[in-house]
Amino acid sequence: MASNQQILERIRRKQARIGIIGLGYVGLPLAVEFARQGFDVTGFDVDQQKTTQINAGTSYIPDVSSAHLSEVVNGGRLRATTDMQQLGAMDVIDICVPTPLRKTKDPDLSYVVLAVEAVAATLKPGQLIILESTTYPGTTDEVVQPMLEDKGGKADVDFFLAFSPERVDPGNQKYTTKNIPKIVGGVGAASTEAACALYQTTVDCVVPVSSTRVAEMVKLLENTFRAVNIGLVNEIALMCHKMDIGVWEVIDAAKTKPFGFMPFYPG
């Protein structure tokens, strides 16, 4: 049985070795932010071109400047690799792989499954595993947890498991990895505590919730809210066009209402 006190102490002392799987628009900014806070970070990706660019200090993500990237790479706090065997040396593993939609409009979990398989192959007692990839409620406890427990350990006892949905808005200069509040839900209290402690070292505001399913549903609600309202305002724009009404004027006037309305724009 592993206590979360050891991982908590390593996080607080910034001695925890952090692995980020998936170095795209979510994973790379997160890796750089952890490294800038003083953690030792290893980025994992199957794309060797990405790992080569990172190790050269060259960013391919607009939200990460090459100056910030090269600073942590040259300082020895961040490196990237395609060698998944190195996951066994990590104290924390954050999974940030894509979950595109299939033609049938359901999420493709193949990248998540491959990442979890790699984690499971080198899983050790006391590790903290966090899934950030957008997915449906139930993924963490129905898919990820059984795959990891097949190795003989028990989640929230022998290792720690949480879900923390990515909320990145690519290209947004105002809201970044550091100042967007972080939702965290673990499979149990020990997992939630460990994951919250990790993000609290780097993110301005951490919001714990009662379970992984709640955290997953938060992301679903956020995405659905945005999609529905974009669809709605596009329909309003079509109506305005046919009626020779300026939709931008309508929105600007409507948003003066101080409650019950949030402006969305056609696009």
C-alpha cells in the first residue's frame, strides 16, 4: 500500500519528476509551465519531429515562445523523448493526448488507450496519473482505472488517479495555462488531494470536485454550452440577414443586460 504523503512531499518540495504524454497545444504549455516552476519535466510523444524541436528549444505552438521553451530546456528542467519506457521513472504522469471524433461522432479513445497502456507497462506504487484529454463522463473509472489496476494495484491506494479537463483556448493571450482555473476530480480523496497539490504549484486557482465523473461532466457542459450558443447565434445571424437587421448591433445591445445573457458571435 502506498501513502499519498510521499508524493505530496515530493510535489511540495518540487522534487517530483513529471511526465507529460502528448506535446500538442495542451501538453507542451503545461510541460513548460511546470518546468518554469522548478520541476524536472520529461515530455513524451510518438512524433520524433516534435521531440527533436523541443530538445532544440524551438517551439511549434503559438502559445509557447521559443524563448520560454529554450530557457527551461537549456536549464535542464525539460527534455522530450519518444521512449515510453522512461515513464517508469516519473512520479507524476499527465496524459494530454487528442480525442478526435469518429465519423459516428463518438470520441476516438485510441490515443488515450495507447497512452494508458504505456503507463501501465511501467506503473509503480505511489505514482500519480492524471488524464486531461477531453472525453465522456465515466472514461477515467471505466476505461483508465481498470487498465491500470490490471497490473495488480488498486487506485487511490497503491497509485493515484485523477481527471482534470484541459481548458486551453489556443491563441488567447489573456487566459493561459497558468490563470485558467483547474478542475480536479480524483477516484478517491487521496488522489484528489495529490492532483490538487500538483496543480496548486503552477496554476493560480484549483477547483476540486467530488469525483472524476463530475470533472468529466464539467468539460462536457462547457463544450456543449459553447457549441449550442455558437449554433444559436449563427441562426440569429441568418434571420437578421434576411430581415436586413444588423446582427452585431443586436448582440451589442443585448449584452447590456447585466444578467441572464452572455454574448456569442457569428462564426
